[in-house]
Amino acid sequence: MAFILIIASLVFLWIVSLCKVLLLPRIPFGNHFTHNNGNASFFVSPQFLLFLISLVFSGRAFRKRNALLVIAHPDDESMFFTPTINFLTSKGHNVQILCLSIGDADGKGNIRKQELFQACVALKVPMQQVKIVNHPDLQVLIQ
């Protein structure tokens, strides 16, 4: 039972994060935020709900956007972000991937770099939109 609750929570958080990325920039908040003693509380008006419903059904909420995915090392895009990348590319969004290392801890950095590019081709992310920054200051030294 706990496993199902954890999975459901993760799916819920994933959906909320997608909605935040895709819907939030289009929502006119106006005076929907009220401030009570420095604490912000959210007020949902009927007009706001109608606006959200009209956005979803009109398709305007899903206009083409830019998305940057920052990953620590190759294979993170496949292990953790494949559903998100597939959703964004299927909707026509411009996905760019920034990888902070080639994952050369075991001496297979060049192989992992090539695997990253191959995975991005399979995920329909153009190779010119995949950048790898292998700066020494970003590497963790294990001794």
C-alpha cells in the first residue's frame, strides 16, 4: 500500500510540475493574490477557473515553448526524464539538454558521451541542442 502511495505521489508531482511549466506563464493572476500579515494566500475566483478551462480546451496553453533540461551526467535523461522529454517533443516544444559532465568516473566518459547523443536522437532531441560541459570545477574528486 505504501508503494502505491509513493508512486501516486510522484506521478502527482510530475503532473503538477508539467502544469506549472506549461500553464503558469499564461495565467493572468491580477488581484488573485491576497496578502495577510505578510503571508501570501491564493484566492481562486470563478473567472480564474473559467480561464483555466478555456485554456485547456482551446489548446492555447500548449503553445510551443523552450525547455532546458540540466542533468548531472549521461544516462540521467534516459533514466529519469524520458516521459517528460517524450511529452514535450510530442507537443512540439523545443527541448535542450545541458549535461554537466561526461561521467568519466570509471574511464568510460567518451562511450557515455556517445550514448547520450544516441539517446537524444531516439528521444527526438536534435544533437545541436545537446551540450556537454565537462569543466573540472564541476567534478567531484573521490580519493
